[in-house]
Amino acid sequence: MQSPLFSYTEQQSQDRYTVQNPQLLRVSLTGQDDVLARKGAMVAYQGLMEFDGEYQSHGQRRARANTGEGLDLMRCSGQGTVYLANLAQYIHVVDVDHDGITVDSAYVLALDSSLHTEVIAVDSQYGISGTGKYQLNISGTGKVALMTSGQPLMMQVTPDKYVNADADAIVAWSSSLRVQMQAQTHSSGVWRRRGNTGEGWELSFLGQGFALVQPSEVLPPQNHGTGQGIRAQYGMGQQGAHGQNQNNSWN
């Protein structure tokens, strides 16, 4: 049998994480260090591998229930190679160092089991401080594989050049940055902003670091029905005003 399909062969690499192609991640395991991956993300594997649901502490379960933010993970262990993907989204491997990275959990595909995760709140204006948007802070030393809908834009933030991004388009940023959530409107019209402009909450980043933005303002379909509560009320994600605005206009 002959076909151009046979050109899509395995990428040979000694690295632990290898981008097999822009939408498929290859992870090599040696039996020593496990990798945590999004539940259901395995599309193929070779070798002696095991997949187990990752335990969530009481604090993690409570944070997920209260904020809608968190990770549903499986632990991949053994010796061999596992291939991970999610809805053909673009995959990017990031080295996490002492500065840490803050990310929307909807865009995490996999991470080293040695990394620590914690749900944090991004402050906002208009009397909802501490509950405007919840994100996942990843700290420690290791690698994390992120996903984006389309090819992303990496924006550098410096002390003399701050960056603003739509809260629905931002994927990740340096944890060392100062962040403020705000609406590009006057407070008197904050609840009617979407019907007038189609724009809503934005995040402002100040300091030294980076902000990663994707060319989409819609979360992946599997998040439909999750992230209720604050994100739904204030316009983040498919359950919020942004998703609803596709079919309805605010008066």
C-alpha cells in the first residue's frame, strides 16, 4: 500500500516532550517520572503504560466547585511513549521556572507531576474584587504543554510597555506580572457593554514578563457546562455573556 500518509511518521527525539506535529504531543516515559495529562487526551501509546485518575485533595475539589477552575487529570506512568491531543488544538511546550506561569486550566494539556498547581483570583473593578476571574497558577521547575485555538501571539510586557488582552482570549502569562481586570467602559454601562461593542472584560498586565494570547475568544467545546458561576456572570467563556452574545444581544 502506498499513500502520502506514510510521511507522517513518528518524530524521533531524546526529549521528554516532543511536538509530533503542531496538534499532537509525544511524551516519552522512562518509568521514573510520571506525567499528568488532561483526562481523555491519550490518542495512542507504545510500551508498558498505565493510566490512572489523579487524586484531588479536598481543597482542590472545593476550589473547583467554587470557581469552576481546576484540572481533571490522569496520571500516565510506565515505560514507553504516549501521544496526547485535544480537539486538534495547537500545542506548545513551556519550561516553567521559579517565576511560575498563570494559565486558564482549559488550555493545559499535560504537565510534569513535580509541578504545583493552585487556583488564584484576579481582582476586578466595580465592586467584585477577588471574584472577577479565576486562573491556575503553576509553579516549580518542569514543563507544561499548553493548547491554543489557532496560532497564538506572544506579547512581551516590560515596565515601560504594559499589555491589555481580552479576558476570553488570554491563555497564560508570567506569574510575576501585576494584573488588573477591568471593563473598557464606564461603570454605569458595565452590564450593557457587550450589546454595544462586543467587547467586555479585559486584563491589564504590568511588570516584566509575557502574555500569551490566542486568536479566539471561545473556550473549547468540552468546557460547555463547566466554569459556571463567576465566569458565567461576568462574561468569560461560552457560558458567559460572550458565548450568549453569539445568539442574543444585551439591551
